Amino acid sequence: MTMKDKRLFEAAETDSVLEALYWLCSESESFQNPNLRSDYEQLCSILEQFPEEQSTRITDLIYHLCKEHEKVGFVVGVRVGNLISKELE
């Protein structure tokens, strides 16, 4: 393992290649989709109506749910891709 590889695993806070790959992809794609950015801005404007403590708690829960959902989809996609690759051999 190279020094660059070790830094990736440290940054991703994992020993799993799959989780490090997911982390790298999710970090490089943050808010590149204009629809996501627009939806996020709408959410922020709604949350401004709540006290800061509640708004932060709601945002944290939404973020966690979205990230976990995205991560599951990513892992399943990699596994399906692996199965397709095996079938093509």
C-alpha cells in the first residue's frame, strides 16, 4: 500500500476499500447536481423558521438518512457491477 493509499483510508476513516471508494466518490460529487442544490436551498429556507437547535437536529437527521441511503445504493451498485463482470467472463 502506497502512502497515497494510506492517506485515502485515513481521510475516509475506514479500512474497507469499498467504503473508501464510496467516500471518495461522494466527496467529489457534492452538490454538483443543480436540482440537489436547489432542493437544499429550499430546505434551508424552511428550516430558518425553526429555532437553531431544532433546525440543526433536523438537518443532521436528514443528512444522516440521505448519506446512509446513498451508501447502500453505492454498495449494491458495485456488487451488481461485480456480478455482471463475472457473467461476462
